[in-house]
Amino acid sequence: MAGHSQFKNIMHRKGKQDGIRSKMFSKLAREITVAAKTGLPDPAMNSALRLAVQNAKAQSMPKDNIDRAIKKASGADAESYDSVRYEGYGPGGTAIIVEALTDNRNRTASNVRSIFTKAGGALGETGSVSFSFDHVGEITYKTSVGDADKVMEAAIEAGADDVVSDEDGHTIVCAFESIGEVSKALEAVLGEADTVKTVWKPQNTIEVDEERAQSLLKLIDNLEDDDDVQTVFSNFEVSDEVMAKLSA
């Protein structure tokens, strides 16, 4: 197991302004409702629901919101959502994967296709870019749980594949199929994780210049603004120098 990784999974999230926070809570609530419908409405008896609730708590989602989302799953008028993955290309030939939960596939597909087209990208067929990503589990902890050696040891014992530790915290990567058992084993040693989720990890990244970075970040922002879109992953990276210019 490597102590360092040559890449950092590029998953774009916005800041926590009020409007964005409200949208984020709505998306987290949808994930909770969908997870609750897959089994019992009890996080202790439903692993998918436990992970959804855990991630909602990590984003400071109020308990009342979480409870309402769980109860909504058992209501007679509960919406039925489909999990859909879209794959496409952004400026510069970069690869982008979009995960959505939708109650109207036609609406969501049309919206996502329009966003790609307006940005100079193109929506591809399923499988057109995902072959260049690995679908894995990602578990994160704050630095306060311990140093890199402690987390590395716990990760090895839990059966994880990789750990990246830096000033922002610890990121543990495991096989997609093992996320439940690995997270449970880690929790016994390190306590409850910050986040436990599945991600699309690019096998290789493409560094882009300032102009392309601006276009790509705007494209991803527009995708994330769509109510049906849950997460967006890409294989591009931006140098610290370019990021500093974009943040100025």
C-alpha cells in the first residue's frame, strides 16, 4: 500500500453560501430517501441508509431534515428516483462523469446534454469515459484522529488499498465492493468517519491551462446547479499557479 498517491480525486464542491447549502441539503435528503427505500428505515439495520445519514451529518445537515427524509421514504406519495450515470467530454478532451438521482430521465438527460453542449463539450455514451476511471470507495477522516502512521496501520488492517494523508486530513481508498466492511473496521479503531462514499477515481489526470480551467470549472458548476445531479467527477487538474490566478 502506498503512503502517497500521485493524484487527488477531483470532485468539485462549492462553498457553503445559504442558497448553495439549501441545494446541498435537498440533494442529501434525496440520497437518504432513496437509501431508506432500499431496506428498513433504520440506519442501524440498513447500511446504505447509515452511510447516507453519516454523510449528511458531515455536511451539518440538521437532524430534523434527516428524519423527514427517512420518513418520506415510507409515505404513500414518496417519489421514485432512478440512479443514472452520464459520461461526456469537456474542453480539451477532458473526461467527466455525472451521477444523478431523477424522477424524470428525459428531463435530466436533456438538461445535462444542454450544459455539456453550451460549454463546448459533448455528452457521450455510457462507458465512453468510465473505462479510464476506477469506481472505488473513499473514506475520509480529520487530522485529529491521529497521525499518518496510525491511520495507515488501521487502513491496512481494515483491508483498504491506499491512504493519502496531508494537512487537510486522511483519505482512505478501498474496493467499491468492500466499502461497508472497511468503513466498519475503521470506525472500530478511528471512530466515525467524516464521509464514506463511492467515487470515480481517474487513472490519469490531464493538467489544463487557465483558459480551459475556467471553462471546465464553469461547466462543472452548471452541472452541480442542476437539482437532479448529485456528484460530478473529472480527470483534469489545475496547477497551484493557475488556481491562484483563478482565485484572485
